[in-house]
Amino acid sequence: MNIPCDMLVFGGTGDLALHKLLPALYHLHRDSRLPADMRILALARNNLNRGSYCAMAEKHCRVQVARADFDLTTWQSFAERLDYFAMDLAQSAEFGRLNKKLGDACQRGRIYYMATAPDLFAGISANLAIAGLTDSNTRIVVEKPIGHSLESAKEINAAIGSVFSEPQVFRIDHYLGKETVQNLMALRFANALFEPVWRAGHIDHVQITVSETLGVENRGAYYDHSGAMRDMLQNHLLQLLCLVAMEAPVRFDAEAVRNEKVKILQALKPISGLDVQDKTVRGQYAAGKIGGQEVPAYYFEKNVDNDSDTETFVAVQAEIDNWRWAGVPFYLRTGKRMAKKCSEIVIQFKPVPHRLFEGSQANRLLIRLQPEERISLQLMGKSPGKGMRLTPIELDLNLAQVFPQNRRWDAYERLLLDVIEGDSTLFMRRDEVEAAWSWIDPIIKGWHESYQTPRPYPAGSNGPEQAQSLLELAGREWHD
């Protein structure tokens, strides 16, 4: 923005604000990346004053920020930007009070960050407009999930769109802010090596995995009405699929990149009817051990129904019906209480057409997003000694080792800075969100119509056995 701007965080006392947004803003402040006169106003129902909120914010930031990066003097200067305003976000009259609090709304730009439940997005947007707090210098940031179905997503998008123009709306998916995710685009579109083989003729299949060792923690009430499909696969995993599969945009800008991602979502083969049973697996974690510690079954978690049939694991075999990817399966899986915390993309190439040497294996490209950021290419090499005995070797790029002098930016740091600068390249467009729901809805409908209940899997495992069968029937296996 070319004028002074403020950021208002609705839901300022929630986990997202305290654990992610404020630490990211602190880092940006420390690195002198925030506009000098930018103010940050947290809004929530809690009856707090500015001093007590700043104390709460400091307590959480000390936990979330690395000890070496937290400096008391820097924090004190950052805290001068912070303020707090107690209000009921669901009450229209409260926004008149907010207008008086802001005072100079017409002279400053506003970034409204919706760190709230999605069912508040529409009401807050409308009330901001009624209170005269929206104009061409305002932007709104909304978190996933946007709705729980195509119909609800359209309703939320329409409500936001009646107040804000599309360039003013930033639909955030923090996975797109990860360094390795952006390196995926560099890998594909800045290196001539991969483009000729990045297609059906050379790639056997693709795996995308996002596994967590944590359970639902304090999100039981939300998660039990969402599940792994809506919470993770509809957004995070489909976004990663788009970046793997998209064509090269004509230029690296918001509209060109998002145009190509939408094309991939629209090319996904529908999964419905009997295909739902053959190409998807639902799971729910049972009691087990993680790190040697006993953990309860999902239905014993706080704020979860004891007879819940919500899935905490989902695996899907997806296919893209276009020239580049016809016949190549994309295996997507995500789950809670898994054996390890890991987010990775595996590009499994086809074997050489003639197996000249014993022990030869197909090449594989591994793109690891977390816990470490790493890209490795598995090749075959000769073991030292007599004879042609082959062994897999890796060309390994560890980003932390390549750039040891650089602190690894948190995804929210990059994305918040993009919002401030008005760059929406790494954010989802309205038609992108709705295209994803168009593909997801028939799968969820098929589960209910076929009474497909989640398969149990022990906490600390790699998910239900049926997920292994999804690949084994085709002579493949998960990269575990």
C-alpha cells in the first residue's frame, strides 16, 4: 500500500493469532520488513486491556520464537505497534464502536485478517461495510477451510465478494508459503533437465503425503465436523498437486499462476459411485503409542463424540485427464497420529526400458517439505569392486545446509508480507476454491451413500491397511 496501513486481526486471542501470526509479525518487525507506521490491532470477545494483551502476546511469542531470535528490546518496540479491542464479532453494533476506535479510517489502509471460524467471515465482511470501514484501500485475508462444501463455499465467497473485489481478497493456505513448495516451481520451470521427463511417458506415479503425529489437540469441536478430507486434502494436498502438475505459466504473476492451477483442478477425473470405494480410504486412529507414550483413540479426545465416524486419515487415488498426465495416478494421503511428522512429494519415474544390470531400480525424486526442507534425486550407481553391482545413490539438496547463513522464514512471514505488498500469487482465487470443492463433494457424498465408515488404525502407524492396498494392487507401495 502507498498509504499508512494497519492490520486488524479478528480472533486475536486464538491459537492462530498467538502461535502463528504474532510470531511471524514479530520476525518481520525485527527484520525491518513491516511498514514503519503499521499498527496491529487484535480483536476478540475477551475482556482485556492493551497491557494484558501485550503480556499474553509476549508469553506466547517467547514460546514460538527461537530463543536466539527473541530480543527484549526488539519485542518492546514491536509491542508499541500492538493494541487490543474487546468486541463481539457477531454483533453488528460493535462495528460502530470499532469505527470510533480507529478514528482515521479514511486516511489509512486496512488489512482485515479473519483468524476466526469460517461461519463468521460473511457477517464480519458485511458489518465492516455497514460501519463504513471498507474502501479501495482495504484487504481481507481468510483462512481455510472456506466452507464445508461447494454450496457453502459459494455462499461465503459471494458474501465476501459483495464487499471486497477479488484483488482485495487473499485466501491463505500456509503450505504455499513454505520455501520448498516455491522451490518446486523453481525446480520445474528454471531447469531444462526435468521438463522433458515431467509427463506420463516417464513418470509412473506421484505420491503426496502430509502426516502428523499430533491428534486433534484443542480442535476437537471443529475437527469432528470437518475431518481430514475437508481440513487437509481439500486445500493443502490439492494445492501441492496443482504445483506438481500445472503447466508453465506464461509469466510469474498472480493471475497466470492461478490460471494454470485452476486448469488442473478442472481436469481431475471425478470420483463418485463405486469408484469411491475403489479409489479412496477413510481411517480413524485407535489407541496406540507414539514416541513410547500411550495416546487415546480419537473418540476419547476432548470435544469429540464417542460414536464419531469422522475420518482422521484419508487416502485417494486421483487422476488428471489431460495430455501431460493421462494414465498417471496421483496418490494423496494425510492423517493424524501417524508414525512420523512428514510432508513430502515423491515423483516415481518409470524403470529403464531394458534392464541391463541386476539390482537396477527406477529413479525417484523426493521433495521434503517438513520436518527438514530437502530435495533429493535417487539414481543408480556402481558399487566399488569387481562386477556391475548397482546400488541406489542420492543427489541431495538440503536447503538449510546450502543457505546456512539464512534463517528459514516461516510460511506466514512470507504470506503476510505478500498481503502487505498486494501480491496474491501464492493465494487461492475464488474459482480455484470452488473447483476443489467440486471434486471433493462427490467423494464425501459417496462415503455417506455407501455407509463407508472409517477403518481403524493404531496411533503411531502409517494408517489403515486398506491404504496400502490402494497401491499394492498396482504393484506399487507408499514411500515410508
